[in-house]
Amino acid sequence: MKQICVVGVGYVGIVTAACFADLGNRVIALDISEEKIEGLKHGEMPIYEPGLKELVDRNVFAGRIIFTTSYAEALKGSEFVFIAVGTPSGVDGEADLRYVAAAARSIAQHMTEPVIVINKSTVPVGTGDWVADIIRSSQPRPIPFSVVSCPEFLREGSAISDFMQPHRTVLGSLDTDAANKVAQLHLPLRAPIVITDLRTAEMIKYASNAFLATKISFINEIANICEELGADVKEVAAGMGYDKRIGPFFLDAGLGYGGSCFPKDVKALAYMAAEKGRHPQLLHAVMEINDDRRPMAVNRLKDLLGDVMGRTVGLLGLSFKPNTDDMRDAPAITVAEMLISAGARVRAYDPVAMEIAQGLMPGVEMCGDPYQMAKECDAIMVITEWNEFKQLDLERLRDSMRRPVIVDGRNIYDPNYMARLGFQYRGLGRGYQERQNEGSPRSEFVRASQ
Ligand SMILES: NC(=O)c1ccc[n+]([C@@H]2O[C@H](COP(=O)([O-])OP(=O)(O)OC[C@H]3O[C@@H](n4cnc5c(N)ncnc54)[C@H](O)[C@@H]3O)[C@@H](O)[C@H]2O)c1
């Protein structure tokens, strides 16, 4: 049984801690937040993540995981120390490393025996060396340690299965022995293990996130062109996705990416490139396309309603994606701000994120269910593609609304079906539907050829 300390019990840290415990290790999960640690000691999870509570409870019961705010307690006997603290965007888009630095200093001050410090936070290339310098200079007396980079690739909403069945484990270190020891920890996951130097491992994380964000912006650009040319981006993406060189993932046109990773990681990579005198054109285009999505959806609504001044708009979904309560850089926040500043009244419903969202969106009225939200609404915007929204009783929703207008920011409904139900419905990138509605010669041609 290995003893592991995990520093930070946020989205990544608590999942890492619970999963390593479930693999049979003894885990001490540490956070500076008394509130989160107290909550965990009483069985309350700091985040919403499917399956997490059951996993934590099982391992607490088995005595494999404990929670603390004390670095001295957490480091005593720990051979491995994972840093999983936040690295938010700084002022110019560079990663803010103050939490990583504080964690490194605390580790240095409280370690009493050799440890392997493993960086799971997404950190700029070169941070591993910098963390080693901080630890070395903050130790009261020299104790050997190694730094290994082990970037995390889990997705919120499916974090446990992503952790337990990763596509690969990436490890970076100049200390082969330390990297091999960390590799041993990951062997039960039975995934390919890529061992590189520190900086290359750190770069793999940024390059991966930037690539996925690029796919999203690519399909959104295609969506814009589809609208002009009368094609349906959903079908285009499906047709592209069967090609194994392309793959079906991250090709959903809509409101664009948000959340705690893609926006800040693309920005941070562009910042790193610019600092070295490079002009990362593609990354800038990816960000620009993404920035356009939210205003574009709001403008679509304005087109349908004439004006939103004095109108009531319902937001279906608030979290930045389904199966999480994470509201960091969620499109809902921007959309609500735009609507409110244009004079609209905004109501919203989300299955799990309303409590967190309320603090961030004080002007928005939270509702108990989608039908209650629809009451008095002149329009609804679909913001998050929660599965439960795909199964709504749409006739009931329509009858609850003042006007049956829907802007579907995630393209979850079938435009033809929505039109048959009497909705004034607009998705994003569904030009074929537009042409059909207009009854243009081209749509006649397409229908005739089907
Ligand atoms: N959230 C994701 O889906 C995801 C996926 C992959 C990688 N990452 C990366 O993982 C890192 C963590 O992300 P997150 O979403 O889990 O962050 P988070 O904000 O949810 O959690 C960070 C936690 O660290 C704690 N913390 C801060 N300073 C501390 C200190 N000095 N000592 C102990 N605890 C401290 C905070 O209290 C908080 O609980 C980031 O670098 C992020 O980019 C996140």
C-alpha cells in the first residue's frame, strides 16, 4: 500500500484522491479550505460529479482516505505528493501560479523525508523546474525530492471513468527513477504511459487542450458557413466524424467552449508563444471565433423577438457543460449579462448548478423546473445540453410560454419537429432548416432529391 498526499480537493484533486484510494492506496487529501475539508469529513462533496460521493464514502469506510488541512499531517509518511491546485488566468492571459507556489512552499516547509512531488495542475512550460527551485529554497534543511509532471486529462461530468480508464498517462521528469515510481502507481489503469522530460509533458497538456478547442472553433466556423450556404452543420459533423482521421468528438457547433480549462489554457499557450516573440495565429483565431458565439446567439434571439427590451427570456441550463455544477466561464453568465443589459428579464433552470450560479448571476430568477421557468417567457435559450432537456414535454413547454420562441444554443432539438410543434425555432449552423422555412428553390431541390 503506497501513501499518497493530494494537495487541493477541487474538481481534479478530489477525483484523483478518491480514485487512487479505490486502487488500494492510502490517501491523505489536503486543502487550505477549512469549509471543504469539514464538509468532506461529514460526507459532503465540494463539487457535483456523478459517482463521486459513492466512491469517496466507500473509501472513507475502508479507511483508505482521510481529509486534513494540515500539511504536517498530510506529508508524514507520504511517498508521493500530487499538486492539484487551481491555475486560473492572470491579467494578460498568463497562468496565475500563486497557488502552485504556495503549495510548493508548504510542502518544502513540512516535508520530513524524501518525496516525489507530482504536478497535476495545468502549468506553463518550465513550471516543474520553477517548483523544484521553490522547494529547494524553502526547505528548512535539505531533504531529497524529485518533481514529476503528470498532467490531468479528465473531463468534468465523466471524471471518474476518465481517471480510471485514461487514454494515456503522461509523465515528465529528468529523474527516471522518480518517473518510473509514478508510472508504477498508474499501472493498474492499464493505459499507455508516455514518459518524457518535464517541459515536454507540460506542453503535451496545453497542446491537447488547444487542439480540442480548435476542433470546436473549427466546427463553429463551418456552422457559420453552413448558415450562409443552406447546409446543416449537425449532419456535416456527423458525416465528417465517421472518418477515423477526424473522429466524431468535439464537433458540436453551438455556443462554443467555456469552463475552467479551454479558455484559460488556450490563452496561456498563446501568452507563452507571444512571450517568446511568436505570433500564434491559429490560437488567436480559435479564441476570436469562440468569443463571437455568445453574442451571436443573443443577436439571433433579438432577430426573432424584434427587441428584448421588456421581454422575459428563460435559460435552459447554466453550467458550462452537462453533468457538472462548474460555472467557471460558463456561456450562461455572458448571455444573461447581455440580455439584462438590453432590458430583458431573465429566468433560468439548471439541474445542479443553480445554487452556485445564483451568487454569480444575482439578476437572474432561478426556477424549480423547466415548465415553471417557461411561464411568462417570450423566449427560451438552450444553454447547456443536459440530457433531461432532450426529453422534455415540448408541447407542455410551448403551452407554458407566452410566445413559443426557442434559440437552441446546443442544437439539441430537431428543427423540423420544432416547427411542426409550432415553435419559432433557430439553432446555430442549421442553414438547411432556414432554407426550408423560406421555401427557397434550393430547399425544394434538396427535398426532391431525398
Ligand atoms: N477541472 C478540470 O476539468 C481540469 C481538468 C484537467 C486539468 N485541470 C487542471 O487542474 C488544476 C486544478 O483544477 P480544478 O478545476 O480542480 O481547480 P479547483 O479550483 O476546483 O480546485 C483547486 C483547489 O485547490 C485548493 N488550494 C488552493 N491553494 C492551495 C494550497 N496552497 N494548498 C492546498 N490547497 C490549495 C483550493 O482551495 C481548491 O479546493 C488546474 O490547473 C486545472 O487547469 C482541471
